[in-house]
Amino acid sequence: MKASRRTFLAGAGALGATAYLRKYGARGARADQPVRIGGQGALSGAHADYGRQMRMGATLAIEEINENGGILGRQVELNFLDEELRPDVATRNARVQVDDWGADFLVGVDSSGSSLAVGPVLAELDRICVFTHAATHRLTEELVAEEGIRQIFRASVPIYQDSILAAHIFAERDDITRWANIGADYEYGHASWAMFKHTLEQLRPDVEFVAEAWAPFHTIDFSGHVSSVLAADPHAVFATPWAGEAVTMLRTSLVMGGFDQLEAWWQAMGGSVDVLEGIAAQMDDFDGKLWATARYLFNWSEDATAATNAAFNSAFEERWGRHPNYSAECTYAAVYSLKEAAETAGSTDTAEVIEAMEGMTIETPAGMRTYREEDHQAVYTVPGGRVAVLDEYPIPVVGEDLYVIDPQDYYRWPPFEPVEY
């Protein structure tokens, strides 16, 4: 049952409500209370699987942690809200989680636009949020490294994965010099395309960017976007619409002959489980030209963490009957990261956990994650490659022509150079 501010204040007694809040804080945190983790992500609409997978990943981690004694001997509780992909809702959710429900920590957030709205509020709330999907580089490069909002951490790879990794992959293709973009028309899509162009121009000065089409959230018909970019005769398309919108867009491109005309299609975050499930029936029609990545691939892990990844996959499939999406793994890893930092600090106090988490390395299913001290960005390896049907998996996977690049070679490192868009 959700607690409210009124529930907490009912115990104020002779102290009075104001004195009670000053002594214990809005959450009334004491050693005999559970550790409360407030989550949020998209739980409605075409992107709802990402929020659901976040909730599933967090729930699995918390169940495992509670079975093994909790955090600092305290059981852990989760309250998960629908972000609706709206910055105003995401900001309100953060306040509700802390002020009304008493969250010690926050996790999640799907939209990059939402993350930029939530970030500044965290300093006011004085709670850590480990972002587990929102990918704009500005979250960590600007809000943490430049503005010093230390309550922000990110467990997932940012647009470095979508853009810089892709540029390295396709810089080797002499048959691809003309690029078009079908972009998600908000922060994530614009930042990803700008970063891709910025990086690829440095690696291949001969490239041309010949067309752009922008699709807002909740786009249903992509025929106009596809036809407009194909008319510019590109060799390849860089695309950032995600979730159900990505599935619709890819199917539309097939119907319109896009994969007959193109040499390649890069689907940023196309390694997401829901997208792979959605295009499974059309795999032969892509003719081996569909390339993708994700912030975690359930079918790949570093050798050092292969056993951890196998155990996570097994536990997730047993608990939920599905393969884990990257949003599930990133949120699972975020909860364990908070546990590790809190137990290192011996406290759930925000300042002490921040200090413990800065520079911390933790073994996770995706690999060994290190949270950089300068910007609180998790550093770990995820490959990109061609989407293919492999005998060992029931759905398509990013599993052929894998490019495994060391993060030192495709992450941005401080001091950060601004990218205009």
C-alpha cells in the first residue's frame, strides 16, 4: 500500500509535524524502516514495454536483495509510476516519490527530455536518481560535470552507443557515403543525429547528409517520413524512433521498398527485445541490411561477467517469462549499484552514498560497470552489429558482424566538447 505524507506525520506525536520533518526528513528515515526506491518509466502507449521492463528488472533485483538480507539489514520496497514520456509528469513523479512516499533513492526515466527536467530537481530533493534509459549526453556532461548536480547517476550507455559507435562501424563502409535521418523529434533524436554526424565527419570527411525527417512521439504513419528520405537517394538511414514506433517505421520501409534501395539501415536501440519481437516475422525481407545496438544485449556479455549474465537471464525468464530488455538490465544493475554504494558507505544518506558511488566498479549482467567520478556516467561495453536469426534464440538478435569497441574508443571523455544541434 502506498504511504503518504499524512501517514508519516501521523507518527510525529509530541514533536509536532514541523519538528518531526526537521529531525527525520520527509521520509522519516530510521534504521527500522525499509529502504524505499521510487521508480518511473513509460507504462502507457507505444513505449510502455520499456517502463514495464524497468519495473520487472527493479522488482527482480529487490526480491533477490530481500531474500539475502536487504540493504544494511533493511528490506527494500519499490513504488513505480508512469512517466508518460512527459517532463512535467516525470518531475511531479520525482517529487511525489520523495515528499509523499518517502523514497530514499530514485531509478528509471525513459525520455531524454524528462531526464533534463528531473535532473535539476534532484538537488532540491537531495535524492540520488540512477537514470536507466534516458540517453542524452547533456544529462551527465552538462548537469553533472558542468553544473555539479551530484545526485545524478546513469547506469545506461548514453547516445555514445547510438551515435559514436555507429559512426565507427560505418566509417569502414566505402559503399556508404550518403546518409539520411528519420529522427525522434525531441532531445534524444536530435542529439543522436548531431553526435553521429559530428563523429562520422571526423572519421570520413567524404560523407554527405542528404535528408532529414522528424517524427514526434505517438507517430502512427511513417510513410511520409520514409518516402521523403528515400527520395534523396541515400545509401543508408540513421533512425531513432523506438519501441512500437520503430516496429511500425521498419515495416513501412519494407512495404515502400526501402531495403531494396538502401545498403544499410542503422536502428538506434533496435536491439531492444520489444522491437526484435515485433519484426521477427519480417526478418527475411531485411536482407541482412538491418543494423542495431542497445544499452545491453541479452545474448552478449563480456567474458568476465558471462556467468552473471547467464544467471540474470535465467532468473528473469523464470520470473517473467520473457527475455530481459536493456531497460530491465539497466534498472536491475542500478538497484544493485545503490545497494553496493549504500553498504560501502554504511548508510543510505545521500551525500555518503554519492561519495561511495563515485568511481565505483560493480559486476553486472552487462559487464563491469564503473561510474565515472567526473560525470557519474557508467562505463561498460556493448557491441553493435547486424540483426539476425540465430538457432539458439527464439527471437532475432543483434548477433552477426558484432563490433566490440572498447569504451575508451567510443565514449566521450571530459573535458567535453560541445556538439551543436
